[in-house]
Amino acid sequence: MKILVAASEAFPFCKTGGLGDVVGALSQTFSRIDEHEVVLFLPRYRSAGQGAFSFKAVPGNFLIPVGGAIETASIAMVHWGKITVYFIENSKYFDRPGIYRSNFGDYEDNDERFVFFSRAVLEGAKFIGFKPDVIHCHDWQTAIIPAYLKTLYRIDSFYVKTAVVFTIHNIAYQGMFPKETLLKAGFTWVDFTPDRLEFYGGINFMKAGIVFSDAVTTVSPSYAEEIKLKAEFGRGLEGILKYRSADLYGIINGIDDEIWDPASDTVIRRGYDAKSFLKGKSSCKKSLQHECGLPENKDMPLAGVVSRLDVQKGLDLIAGIIPEFVDKIQFVILGSGDSSIAESFSALSKNFPACVFFKSGFDETLAHKIYAGSDVFLMPSRFEPCGLSQMIAMRYGSLPVVTRTGGLKDTVRYDGEPKDSNGFAIDAPTYTGMHSVLGHIVSLFKYRELWNAMVKNAMSGAYSWSKSAEEYLKLFAATIQKKSNL
Ligand code: ADP
Ligand code: GLC
């Protein structure tokens, strides 16, 4: 199969969260199965690759209409394992400090930036002569590619057999813009109807992906149900999702088990695995406590957080409850995003320096050390399409504390019996629920045999991409087949 993946992030080139992890690892996994030919298209942000890769220019350039203007696109490529990554270049749109935003908020021309990118992917594939059997698009930034294929490119012979699959990573970010964006993208008013691109008087990129793709997936079975059945999860798109429910699939994410492997992780103090983790984990905990200026106490549970600071993640709940547990639990928090959430954690670390450490920012190295050095990992999300952090935490033997929603519900088992559990779960992100589960953790931590049985369960879970990547490939094959029968 010839697979073209189009996305706005992919680790290790550019990442703001789980989307980047998934696009990078899943594309690599596709290329290792049955010799599928995989190319990945990304924007060439200023920080892309951070000097760690050698970019080779593809000679020439091509033109992309954006509104009334004509913009120039060029391509640089990087060979990455069996994949070739094509970076779309345009300095006006991508040569900036951030990926989506500056310190003052989202870039105001994000509609134009991703209109340009999406169309440049379709023109770029022609430019390099890669005729895909399937295009796999991710989240709103590339969600108008399916709309292009079914409108402007409908009779383009290059794409006549190409199937398109769209994956929703987070429906909370839909790419909603005023109706003028419709014209910038080159669509016509004929497409501006509620069953196509129109959404409350504007244009909604994610809706375009749902309406025009041959198949739609999201990143866990539970989230697939939640977004089509409940308005608070579907965020206005539940109707269209229900309409497309025959073509909507929930496929659980995996994690990159080479990057996230406590046995071979070179960043952490001492490696360990599921068979023998006691010495390794306690040495990683001690080293984390030392680095964070916390007392080196092995008998007090250490709770870690590595997160985007966003209302989605229920972090306000954690901030609210910390004062109740300062003499019973140590907290190490790493996060970037919302400044008011950051301020609340900064204040807590100033007030309780002996048990709360907070670092604001994005830090891959510290993230690894937190997963390895913590006993529990807090993730009481209000909604969670899948969540990778809880799986990474489990692989590192840090027991996740989650809410029963989306992918958290599908990956964390907690039924009261430690020997059958791999973490802790509460039904809803409430103060009472969180208070009671943390209280339980403080008591259970004293019963090391039970605790270690849970750690073993967590560490021996299957979190790799192999099974889910096969599910995607099966879906791609079926979608291509269906398309060729039309
Ligand atoms: P989301 O995509 O909603 O942010 P996920 O759990 O799917 O949540 O993925 C989060 C990914 O981003 C994980 O790899 C996590 O380790 C990483 N991450 C989140 N915040 C930070 C941060 N401040 N520093 C380093 N890594 C982070
Ligand atoms: C989103 C979701 C997260 C998911 C990630 C990768 O950022 O918030 O739950 O794991 O995408 O699919």
C-alpha cells in the first residue's frame, strides 16, 4: 500500500503533545509492516528537527492559491527510517518561533497557514510523483484535505482512486473560522451548507474532515462512543458523527516502546524492567527527589504530573487538593500552557517547597525522569480522547490515577482488588473522588507487596503500536477496496 500521512506534528521533528507522538510512531510502524510505502508531510516550522536531521532540498517549487493571492511552496526532505518526510516550506507561514501560537495566543492566520499546508500536501504529492492509495489526515489542521478531494480535486485523475481516512485526536479543537475562510480555501458557496462545511455561520475544518472522509477514526473506543452520543463530548459535532457512525471507528493509541522503555532509557538514573524494578525505581525516585530539592524519602509516595496545562486535564483539581496532602505525598509537576494554572502550581511550590516541585515549560528529559521516579501519575482528565501519558507512566511502573473517561477508561483497570489492577480510577473529576483515592493511595503504599503487584501489572501491559497499527492498515485496505468498487 502507498500511504501518505499528513499532519501538523510528528515526533521527533515537532511536537506539542500526544498528536506528535502518535503521528511519528504510527507512521514508522506502518512502514515496518509488510513493506508498506509511507511518506509523511509536515510543515517546516522554524524549529522542525532542531538541527538533528539533515534536510535535502527538492529542486523547484510550486504555487498554491490562498484567497486572492498565490503563495509559493517548496519542499525539503529527510530520510527517517523507512519513511521519507517531506517538509512543506513557506517562510511567511512557518518560519516563526511557535507551531500554533505565540506568547500572546493563537496565530491569527492559522486558517491560512493550514489551508496553504493542506493544499500544498495535495500539490506536493504530485510534485514528487507519489500517488497514494490512501491519505491519512490528523486533526483539524489537515481536515480540509478530504474536503478538497471531494470538491476541487474530485475529477483530478491523480487522486481518482485515493481513499482518505481522518483521525480525530481531540474534538475540543475544531478549527472554526469565519465564513471568509471558505473563500481563502478556494471552496465555493455551494459547499457552504450545514451538511457540508457550514457550522454556525462559519467554517469548521474538523467537520469537513468528518463529512468528506471515506472513514473516520478516533483514538479510543470509549471516546468514539462519547463524542457521538453526548453533546458535552461531541462539542456540536455529535449529530454529524452519529450520521457517519457506520464509518466511525475507535482505535486505541499505542506508545513508542523504544523511546519509552525503562530498561534502555539513557536519561533516567538506572534502568529497570517488569521482572526486576525495585532497585531501579527507587534509585530513579531518589534522584528525582534530589533534582527537585525534595527530601529523599522512600516511604512517602511521590506523585508525578507531565501535562499540557489545560482545563481538559483536571489539573485545577490537583492544585486544589495538594494542601490537604502536603505531609503525606510529594508532588512533582511539569507542565506548559495556561498561565493561570501555571501560577497556581508556582504558588503551591513556593508555599510548600518541601513537598511540591513545579517546572513550567516543555522538557522531554525531565518528563522521562518523572515517569521513572514517581510512584503514581495524576491524570484526572475531564475528557481524554486516549491519553498516552498514563500508558507511558504504566510502562515505567508509575500507577496512573485517572477518571473513567475516553482512553483512560480503556487502558486503566481498577476494580478495588490491587492484584487485578494496574492503576486507580474515579468516576468523575470531583474533589471528593480525588480526595478519597489519594487517601487510599497513602494507605496502600504501606503494603508494599500489594503495591508492587500493581506495579508489575502496569509494567507488563501491552502498550505498543503493533496491534492498533494493524487495525488501521485493515481499515485502509477495506476503504481502498470500497472506493475501487464504486
Ligand atoms: P495530550 O496529547 O492531550 O497532551 P497525551 O497523554 O496523549 O496528552 O500526550 C502527551 C504527550 O506529551 C506525552 O508524550 C507527554 O509526555 C508529553 N508532554 C506533555 N506535556 C509535556 C511537557 N510539559 N514536557 C514534556 N513532555 C510533555
Ligand atoms: C490528543 C488527546 C489525547 C490523545 C492524543 C493523541 O491530544 O488529548 O488524549 O492521546 O491526542 O491521540
